[in-house]
Amino acid sequence: MKNVFDTLEERGYIEQVTHEGLREWFEKEKVSFYIGFDPTADSLHVGHFVSAMVASHMQKAGHKPIILIGGGTGMIGDPSGRTDMRSMLTVEQINHNVECFKKQLSKFVSFEGENAAVIVNNADWLLGLNYIDFIRDIGSYFSVNKMLTAECFKKRLEKGLSFLEFNYMLMQAYDFLVLYKKYNCSLELGGNDQWSNILAGADLIRRKEQATAFGLTFKLLTTTEGIKMGKTAKGALWLDPNKTSPYEFYQYFRNIADADVKNVMCMLTFLPLDEIDNLCNVEGEKINEAKKVLAYEITKIVHGEEEAQKAQSAAEALFGGGADLGNMPTTKIESLPISIVDLLVATKLAPSKGQARTLVEQGGITINDEKITDVNYMIENIEDHIILKKGKKTFHKVEM
């Protein structure tokens, strides 16, 4: 079986490693590793997709995944990559979010077999800690001067870093220590924004247990311009179909920039690299065929083959002609007449009336291929349905 380090490297995941000998370590033994997810919402989003894919590749190579859900650390909030403090969640909200995450992650890792994945919740060991004992036992291994040099804290110092958030690094390092002792977990994986926290955990194990612990970070999903992918006009691109429909999910990846197709295909699909090369090493409009494959494969992983086929069919109905419109995002309205501004808000093609007016005035809206530029335009009649179009690529069906 191919060394998983080579797989991760060839597909463009690896950003940093704590030890140069990590590849050889994977060659010698099957390891237990962990990846953490803070349950700050009731769904994973596309930013978590890379973590889930890395866990899947690792498990397929024979290594054992430990999926850590941050029911405890989620009550503090990770300051990494943020300029403001996260909103505080209740225990009930966090427990609900944990259950949602478990269901979604089961699409990426298996909880059966010899190297079955396990899910742990750090609330189990964090919420019952005695603060004095914790600070004496764990805090003594941390230098405040060194912590303040970490990127996750440096970015926050100007606007203000709460002592609550300052504890986050200790909590995450303690997670690694607990998993090392309980599951013999010697490897933590995470996005490159987690580098400081991962180093802290590995160092804590080295100093407290006189043992070697490893860390590996992978690249965040970004465009060629370095902008994080997964942001839409409605917000994050969620894996929950009730938050982002399979059609919208499909369309997002169908419409990414040409220059991003190969990288996303390597990181977010399981297609062989030689097949990816054949699809992407083309010129001009031929890259659109690669985008169709990309959108289908990613939607299939997250939502299943049936939903991927429905999304593909709906897209072909709009761009290829002849397919069923039944899978297109649809809004049913209760009464007519309705203004174009109110309709855009009702269909969520615009988040507010002000932005709806701007879209209309700029010529970005059509109804059944007729451009609408009058913000006072009224829809008086809908016989069967109308197709509302925003820009060139966003379609929505409206019915009574």
C-alpha cells in the first residue's frame, strides 16, 4: 500500500510537519491520529472538508482516526485566524452541534473495522477540571512570552485578547496529552492556522511524558489569489443540505475559477491523480468538462450519488437543455402581485431589499430571460412557474 505521506504530499495537502522523519514513521507502523472540530455551528462547512478528506486518506492507509469534537474548547472559542471574540454557546447548543457533526463525518470515515474511527468529546475531561490543579499541573509547562509570539495570539493583541481565549492553547495541548495517554495517539493533524496549538501539544507531551509526539498541518482551501474558498452570497457553503442545497453546492464548484479546478479536484475528490491530470491539462473552454466532473464528485461525497445526479440534471436543464427542472431550487409564494424586490428577498437571492434594488438597477436580474431593470416591477401572474436568474449562473424557480 502506498505511503499515506506520499499521497498527502502529491495531492497538495501538506503545509508543515514537526519532524522530517514523519514519512518513515508511517512506513514502520500504523498510528493513531486525531483531528479536532469545534462545534460552533450545527453543520460542518466546506472549510472542514479538507480535514475530513485527510482523515479519510489516513484511514484508508490503515491508520486509526480519532475525531475530537470540541464540546469543551467550543465553550471558549479558538482565537486562531480571528479578529474578534467568538459568541458563547450554551451546553445544549454544543451537544446538539456535536450530534450533527457525528452524522456528517460518518460520510468520510468508517466507524467499523480493524482501524475503526472513534469520536470523542473533550467536554468529557475538560468540564470537570479543577482550575487550580490544572494550572499547577499543566500551566507550569507554558511560557507566556512564548505563547505571545504565536500567530493566533499576535493578531488579536491590538484589538484585545481575553484571558478566556488565552486559555485555549492550554486546553488544546491538554487534549493531545489526554489522547496520548488514553489511545496512544502520537499525531495531531490540523489546518495551518492550528500550527501553534499543535506545537504546544507536542511540546507538552515531550516535557511531561518524555515521549515524542508529531504534528502535521495541511493547507487551507483557498483560491489562487489566496482567498478562502467556500463563501457565498448567503454565507458559508454548508455540508447540511438544509443550509446549502445539493444543487447550490454543486453549482458552487461548477462555477469556480479555471485556475482553481486542479487543486480543488486533488484535495476534495478521490479521483486518481493521472485522471485529474487528463481532465485539467486542457485549454480554453474544455476545462468546463473538468468542472462538471469536479462538482459531481464533490457533491456525491457529501450528499450521495442520487443527490449528485439530481443536481447535475438540474444544471443541464439550465445550460444544456432538455432535462427536468424539478431539482432546481424552488420557492413557492402565496399571493400575487409581488414586487421584484420582495421576490428576490423571498427567494434569498438577495439578503435585503437594499441589495435587491442594487441587483435590479445594475441589470443583474432576469425573469424568463427578460432583463428587469425597474425596481418597481411587479409580477402579476404565474401560470406554472417562472425562472428567476441572478447574474449568469444563479437560477431559481418560483411557483405559486
